[in-house]
Amino acid sequence: MTQSILDVRGIGPAMQIVLAKQGFKTIVDLANTTVELLAVTPGISETKAAQVIADARNLLATDIPDENLTSTKTKNKDKDKDKKSTKKSKKDKKKEKKRKKEKDNKKDKQKSKKSKK
């Protein structure tokens, strides 16, 4: 019998959908993630993340070859890196906007000084 992500304690149909959107579609995905990565999922605290991971690992026990564990971990890390790089670019854009605004304000001040003279 193949185990479903629904077999993990605390995971119901609604949470299964939320987890799938975050990239956690199998028990293996849950067993091989970190508390930090799983706790980013809406509706999952760090405490619940730790419990879910532990329960997923217990359900799997020794049924998974090591190469599957490694590939899943790598996939999750790559996904997390992609999210971080997107956040950085948004931050960079905000900083750039702020610098441009400050530069424009500086120019406006210089223009007003010149017009007063």
C-alpha cells in the first residue's frame, strides 16, 4: 500500500492543497525538508512543522533509498534559493526607486535655489 501525505498526522485535505502549492506533494518531501522551510507554509508553525516532519519520517521508516532523500533535499533548497533571489530583486527595485526619488528631490531643491537667485 502506498502512503499518502494525508497519512501524516495533522494533514487534512485543505492542508494537502496548501502544501502542494509550496512544493510538498509527498511524504518524502515532508520527511526531507527542514522546519524552517516547512514553517513558511501558511497555517504551519515551527512546532507543527517539527511534528509533521517527525511523523513523515516515522511513516517512512526505512522504506526510502538514500538517493531519493538527497534529491528531494536538493530540490527544496533550490526552490528556497529561487524565492530568496526573487525577494532580493524586489528589495533592490525598492532601493533603486528610493535613490531615484532622493536624486529627484535634490535636483528640485537645486532648481528652486537657482530660481530664487
